[in-house]
Amino acid sequence: MDGSVRPCWTTNRANRAGNAERSDMLELTRPAYRGYEVSDISKLDWNEVVIEAKFDGMRIQIEHDGREVEFYSDEGKRKHDRLPYQAEEAMRLGHEPFVLDSECIVVKDGKARHRTEANALLNGKFDPSEAAKHAYLMVFDVLKFEGDDVRSHPYHERIELLGQFRDTEHLKFMRPTRDLDAESYSYIVRIDDPRLQEIVNRVSHI
């Protein structure tokens, strides 16, 4: 496995804002390649790529330091209190200390809502008890695992580490599959597979 591609492929990882509450947050991993059309893949000399859904939510970094869990926004703002159920579930994941990269989305009636609902939950002043029941953290990368910084590890190794975690009610781990007929948020596809466009279309409409 050589790299990752996401629909729309806006996977740049910006540095943290200078006025963040936390200045020592891990900088996120960066994509091996950025493109805009499926045809761009043909320019690569890779054998396989990971094609996964890019959820339209709010970025959340999940950190377990071995004692407690904290959630951070892209700006480094603490969001633990806005996601009480998710924080409780993250405490029981194991493999701490860890840092995970995720997207927070709100799902109602089986459908993902516009990112403004996730933004309202994370940045609102209201009691989050009811709204947080509909929030899900879609985990797609591992930055630290059992205390080791793994950001520089090959992508296929980080995918294997994702497999060490188990889904909870509100935390869902995006584990790529090679079974192109399976229902999934993430697939490993050969560059020359005739179903490449089909898979991109599929995850683009999740």
C-alpha cells in the first residue's frame, strides 16, 4: 500500500494557530499526494491507494495521556465538556497514551447533518447533554500509540494500529478494506482497478 486519496482530496494539514490554548499539540500528518480528479491518480507510480470518505464535520484531536482524555479543536481549544459521552468511551479504548485524529459529525435519522450542527455543538454555550448523543467521532488516523509518536510511520502501519482499537457507540474507526463489495467508509484499491471510479463515487456520497 502506497498512499491515501480522499474525495475532493483537501487533506492538507495546517499548522496550529499561534493563539491556540495549547501550543504543544502534535502537528497532524500530511498527505503523500493531493489531487482533484480521479485521473490524477494515473500520474502516480503507486500500486495501491486508500480511498475514504471525507466527512464534512469539525476536526477533533483525541488525546489520552494515561490519566484522562481531552479533545482539541483545530485551534487547540478544549472540547471535552462538549462531548461527554464520547469522552467516557475514549477513556475505555486502551492503548494509551494515544493521540487520534478524527472528524466530529452529527447524525440524525441515519443521515449526517451539515457541519454547522457540529460547529454549534462544539462551540455553543448551551447544555450539550442532548445534542452530544447525536455526535460521532470518525477516527481516521493515529498520531501516537501506546506513548510512541507514529506520525512518521508508513501509512499502512498506522492503518494496522487503527485496527487495534474497537468501535464504541460514538467513536467509529475507519479501517480500510480490500473487499470492494463490502459496506465501508474506506477502501484499499489498486491503481489499475477498473472499479476505482466506482469506489470514489461511492464514498463521495456517504
